[in-house]
Amino acid sequence: MAEEEQKHHHLFHQKKEEEGPVDYEKKEKHHKHVEQISGLTTLAPGAYALYEKHQAKKDPENAHSHRTKEDIAAAAALGGAVFAFHEHHKKKDAKHHQ
């Protein structure tokens, strides 16, 4: 029975990271890069939200549809901004450990 349990593989089986010294400089660089990319990806949904807001005023017949799209785009922009903020703090933590 014990052998059968050892042969069982999990669907999301991941390798464990090697134990050893942590390169905080590399972690800081990684988090800085991800922060910059997430900041840039926040711009596209924000611009689309502004565009849909303009379209809602311009096209009153379909204003409800435009407002819905605006809200979805604004939520996506907010999510990107929150992720950028999260990565900013991860970068600060990595810098603090150096």
C-alpha cells in the first residue's frame, strides 16, 4: 500500500527549489522589470476606458453598452495598477535584504 501512494503523481506537481543563498540583487531586478511591464500594461485598458466613455457621450443609443465596456476596462486598468504596486513593494523588500 505504501508503494502505491509513492507512485501517485499530482496533477500540479512542482519541483522544489534548491535550498541555498538567495540572490536578492537578481530578485530586485526581476521585480523592477515586472513592475515596469505591469505599469505599461495598465495604460491600454485605461485608454480604452476613456475611449468608451467618449463613445457613450457621442452615441446615446448604445450608451449602456459603452458604459459596460468602460467599467470592464477600468477594472482591468485598476487590476494592473494594483499588481504594479504589489511588485513595487516586492522590489523594495528585495532591496532591503541586500
